Amino acid sequence: MSLEQKFTEERRSRLAAERMLELKKAVLFAANRKLGRHARELTDEIVDTRALMESMGEENRKVKSDLNAAQEQIALVERRLWHTMDTIKDGFAFFDCENRLIMANEAYMAVFEGQEEIKPGVNFVTILQALTDEGIVDLNGEEPTAWRHRMLARFQAPMPEPEVIRLWNGSYFKMVDQRGPNGDVVSIGLNITASVETERELKEARELAEAANRAKSAFLANMSHEIRTPMNGVIGMAELLNDTILSEEQRLYVQTIKNSGEALLVIINDVLDYSKIEANKLVLYTAPFDLERACQEVIMLLQPIARSKGLELVLDYDLFLPTRLIGDAGRLRQVLTNLIGNAVKFTSEGHVLVRVTGVADAEQNSVSVHIAVQDTGIGIPKNMVAHIFGEFNQVENERNRQFDGTGLGLTITKRLVELMKGEIWVTSEEGSGACFGFRIEMLSDGAIDLKYPSLRTDIKQVMIVDNMVTNRTIMERQLEQLQLSVVGVASNADALAALDGNIDMIITDHKPPQVDALALCALLNERGHNVPVVLKSSNMGGIRNDPRSVGFAEMLQKPLSRHALFTALQRNTPPPNPLKSAALPPVQIPPAVGYRKMRILAAEDNKTNQLVFEKMVKSLNIDLRFAANGEEAVQLYDRFEPDLVFMDISMPRMDGKQATQNIRQIQASKGRHVEIVAMTAHAKPEDDQSITQAGWDHYLTKPLRRAALEDHILRAHPKGTQPLKLPPS
């Protein structure tokens, strides 16, 4: 090979080597550059990691610092908590699920002063043992072992009941234990010594107050009796004196005495009842009674006052409402007396209507009774209606300041109705009268018969003679319900003009001059009208003594009872009328003069009251005997065999209750029941529950009323005795 070729190959090899070197350098440079970049990334990562680690370390140091601070705070709170628990008088302790004491405050541990074994870790059983063995707890006679077993069983219960224990030093602690979900127990011993002492003092104060209240009640009851006994003589004699011949001035004096005495008795009643209501001592005594009769008795009691004011007292008793019910008749009469008495008091003209309706439930044997008392008086302003049942409230305006009263009547009435589980309300418009109503539920005394009563009578058409529209409307509705045809007229002249052969009976009131029953009866006889005439009147005094009264087929006292109405319709068959039927007239059998008089025994120790009683019944044809005490009443009853007994409650040697019981024994041995009517000077005989169990059939509250006495005598008048009212000779 030539030298030139060698130089050329060498040059080529050198160039190739240089290119290879340059290529390697490029590769190495790229690798170095990549390695540098990676190194920078790694360096950045290391820097970031180092910064993060430094940050975490700072945070860990902060967390550690916060944790230490929290632990210090918890320790401080715990120290303060235990310091607080150590300062209170109540014991506080923790027990674990094994009933071991964990910790307790000083008040808890102070009970076991000197007992070294009572410390954290001790079992509850050991604590109970120490309490009994060291005489720390007053067991009040309970055997120690039994007490420990009872207290341990209580402590281990899921929800222990609180227990009051008494320590040897007279302190009282109420143990309240609460078991947690893990079985731990928090035990608190509340020091209730002060509360027990306060309760004891309150009990002593209550006993003293009750004793004072009993003394007050006894004083009021005794005062009531002592006042009523002489007031019976004052008012009774005033009523009798008022029936004698007096000058107008004398009659005014007598009426003033009577009114003042009755006003005093009303005040006594209100004070006694209100004191009972305030002390929650007023209770109800339920027994069977006649609701219709109760309404009639109240109306008859208030009729003299209404009659003196020219007012008409009207009773509208639902013809088909049961009347024998079970309830407190005395308190119901009191409610009626308050409502009807108020209506009469605040009414100067017109009438007072007592409407008794209701709904009978034969399945439940109960009756929902609604009683409304409506008057035509001064009424109540709208702004006073809501306050009318408040204590000591009376509607104050220029028209009613003339009316006296305690202002307690409606309050007592409302409380009584509520006590009967009823409700009371009032509606009124000033100047147009007021209507007070109440509703009570009562059981029926016997099965309820919802069927209409059937009358076996030949009477088809009845004439009603009454100048008062309300009276006529009520009577017409009742007779129409009995399937009778009714003709209503307002005067004697209208009655004579409407009379024809179709009238089977005339029912007339007596209110001269428009309706003069005596004159009407005489005119009918003169003109040959042989029609039975039934008189209904609230004032029979002057009518009975009039010779013309013998022409009446019946003389019925108002308010007219349903029984009296039914009896009059059935007993008085119309005379034969050739145009209608050939029915025979009723046979009237005059009472035999040879029959004995009705015998009445009155037990009354007060001579004045005996005189009042005798004068009140002097117009009756009766054989009256008096007994001055209970023993004499029993002896006289056995010898005299009366048809009716009036028995005073408070008498010497033997009181009325004991005498009544002895008489009931005599009656039982002879198989005869004679009604005994109690006479009491107490405000209400149901004040003493034993009075209601003494065996009386009825009672009368002193001062006695002649109408009430006569009513009881008329109801008890036995067959086969002489009539109570003899015709004038």
C-alpha cells in the first residue's frame, strides 16, 4: 500500500475516532444533563421533605404542649371539683362495678369519723356493717341484719329507689344512687335535716290551723243554732201576727221584723257555707229524692216574698222527665233557693219561670238534668256577666243598690254545681231580665220508663182559665202531650163565653178581678153547668175559708205537681152529657165524722217554738201532742201511735237522732213505717254526716214556715181519718 493510502486511511480512522469521541461526548453530556436535572429534582424533594419534617416537628411540639396544658387544666378542674364537693354538706362518693369505694368527699367520710377501715377500696358491705355495728344509723327498731340486707339489695338494683336514713345525732340524709352503664355507682347523701324540721313545723302549724278551723266551725255552727232557735220564735210569731187584724202601720212593723230576721238567716247560711268551701270541707251526701218535689218546696218557700211583690212563680217541669233521682237534695235545694231567690230579689214586676228539662238514658239509668231560672227583672250589664260568679260581687248600678246581700250566693252556687260535676252559666240583657241555668248528671232511682203515661179518663177537652200567658202556655202544652184538647182563656167572661157541651173539665187560677175562681164556680152552678172545676192557687189561705170553695172538685196547691194533675184528671170524671155519653157521675163519699183525727207528735223542748208550731197548724183538724225531750218523744210515740212525727234535733236528756233511732226500732217491731220529719236550727242538717243516717224521711230548717208544715201534713194524711179542712159550720 502506498504511503498516501496509508495517510488517507489513518486520516479516515482518526476522523472516525474523533466523530465517535464527539458522539460519546454528546451522549455523556446528555446523560450528565439528565443526571443533573434529576439531581436538582431530588434536591428539591429533599428540601421539601426537610421543610415538611421541620413543620411536623413543630406541630408535634405544639400538640405536646397543648396536651400538657389540657392535662394541667383537667387536673385544676378536678381539684376545684373535689374542693367544691368537700365544701358542701351533702355526701358524695363513687363506687366501681364491684361495689368498691373509689373516692368520697369529706361530708361522706365525716359520718365514719374514727373508722380507719372506711377509705377508698373498701366494699359497700363493710360500710353497711360499720353503720350498724357502730350505731351510726338509727334503725328505728329494725333488726340490723335485715336492715343491711335491705340496703344492699337496694344498692345493687338497676335503678335504686331513694332512701331516707336517720343518724344517731338526729340528722336526716336522703340517699340517691345512680348506676352507670358499666356498673359504676354515683352515690349522693342529701342532708335534708332542715327540710324535715321545716316539715315537722309545718305539720304542727297545720294541726294547729285545723284545730283552730274546727273550733271556728264549731263556733259558727253553735252560733247558728243559738241564733236560729230564738229567731224561729221571732219570725214564726211575726208570720202569725201578720195574719191577724192589724193597722197598716202595725203590719209594716211586723213585716219589717220578719224581713230583717230572714235577712240575718241568709247571711248566716252564706258565711257558714263559704267557710266550708274555702276549707274544702264541703262534701255531698247522695240519696234518693224527688226532684220535682224539691223544686216545688223551694218555690213554696219563696212564694210569700214573690206574692208580696206581685210576682208569679212558675214551674215548668218536663212532663216525661223522671223525677225520682239520686243526689244531694239539700245542696240542690240550696242552689235552687239561691237562683230563684235572686230572681225574685231583682224582679219588680212580671214573673220568675223555673224550667226543668233533661235527657234520660235508659241504658245507663242516668238523667242529664237542665234547670233554668228566667226572670223579667233588671238584667245584668254585658261587662259584668263574666264577673257575676265572683266572691262578694254584686252588679253595681243605680237601679240595684237598694238590694242587700253578702255577694256570696252565686259564688257558693257555682261551687256547689261544680262539686256535683256540673256546669252553670248565665245569659242576660240589661233591662230585659236574666236567665241562670245549670246542668248536672244524676242517676235514676229505679228503672227509667220512657213511655208516655196513659190516662184512663173520659175527659177529652179541658178549659184553662188564667190571665198569665206563661201559665196558660205551660198547662196547655202539658195537657196536649196527654192527648187532650185544650181551650185557653184569660178571664171569667171569656170562660163563660167559650163554655159549651164539649168542655169536660175547667182548671182555673184565682187572680181577681179578671180570674175570680170563686165567682166563676158560683156562676157555673147558677147557670146549671155541671162541669168539674179544679182550682190551682199559690195562696189557699182565704179561699179555703170561703163557703163557695165547696163547689170545687179539687183545690190544688201551686206549683202544681204532675202527680196532682194526673190524679185530678183521673179522679174527676165529667158528669153525664146526653149529647156525648151516658157515663155516670163520680160518686162523692163524704168522710165519716166518727173517724179519728190525724195524730201528730211534735218533739220540741223550747216552749216558744212549741207555741209557734201550734199556732201555725191551728187551722188544721188534727190531734197534736208535744214532747219536751227525746225520752218523752219515744214514750209518747209508743202510747199515742201518731201518723206523723216532727222531731227537733237538739233536745235535753235524749237528742233527736237517738230518739228517732229508738222510734224506728218500735216501728220495725210493729211492721209500720211512720214518716219522721227533722226540725233543725243548724244551717244545713248535712253538716254532720251522721244526721243523714239518723233515719229521718225529711227535714225542715228553722225558722219554720207554715206552708212547709202544712205540706208535710197534707202529704202524710192517712186514709180513714177526718179531713184536715172541715167545712164551715
